[in-house]
Amino acid sequence: MADKTIKAAETAAAAPAEEKKAAAPKKTAAKKAAAPKKTAEKKAPAEKKTAAKKASENVYVQYQGAEITSADLIAKAKDASGVKSPKTVNVYVKPEENMVYYVVDNNAGSFPLV
């Protein structure tokens, strides 16, 4: 009879353990299903990042009471060269000579600064 009691106790102890094992995967599956939702929520704020604003950059040449920007010098060089869509534009300012020299797609020229 002692053997039956020991076997019954072992069977009773084994049954709850088997139920716990069976229940454990369900909890894990529930946690795994919940995990992707959290990662999707974390990605949303990352999309809200904006690109850094570029600082405004200007170059001014002042000579003999006159002022001209680098953009104006480049535009005048393009117009003076006659090239409509230049690939390269190089502008050289020589205020002591009151001249601007340029090379636009291997076409050289000059115009007065002031």
C-alpha cells in the first residue's frame, strides 16, 4: 500500500508540473506577440526627426563704396561668358585693379568690379 501511495503522490506531483509546462509556452507566445507592437511604437518617433537646417552663407566684396556678393559675381561671369549651362565657374576678384577675372568651362574673360 505504501507503493501505491508513493506512486499516487508522484503522479499528483507530475500532473501539476506537466500543466505548468503546457501553460508556460502560452505565456511565452503571448509575450512574443506583444513584443513586435512595442518595437513598432518605438520606430514612430524616429521618423519624426527633421534634417538639420543649413546655415545661410554669404560672401560680400566691398570696394570703393560699392558692395557685391559672390552670387552676383558668379552670375555676371556666366552671363559674360555666354555659356548657358556651365559645368565649372571660377571667379577671381582683384580689387586693386578693380577687375574680376573668370573662367567658365575654359572660356576666360573679365569685367570691372565696380
